[in-house]
Amino acid sequence: MKTLDRLWTVDEVADYLGVPVGTLYQWRCKRTGPPGRRIGKHLRYLPEDVREWVREQT
């Protein structure tokens, strides 16, 4: 069984996508960016969700 990747932080996703952190928060408010999840008070992303979101962009 494949071990799941650890969750990415907002900073890691911003770095991966090459966008400012503020852009991720704007996208989240508009529900247009990669899906994130609240883990307690922290926002985290599943790497596979971010990669899938990138593939879906035209």
C-alpha cells in the first residue's frame, strides 16, 4: 500500500504554484482555487488535490 503524502501548507502550495500566499486565500474565498481543508485552525492541502486542480485548468 502506498504511503500518502503529507499535507501541504499554504506556503508550500503557493511555492508549488508560483503564486503569492494572498492569491491562495483570495481563490479560497471565491472557491476557484485548489481545495483546501481546515485542520484545527490551520489550512492544509492534499498534494493530489492540488495536482489535479492544476491538470483541470485550461
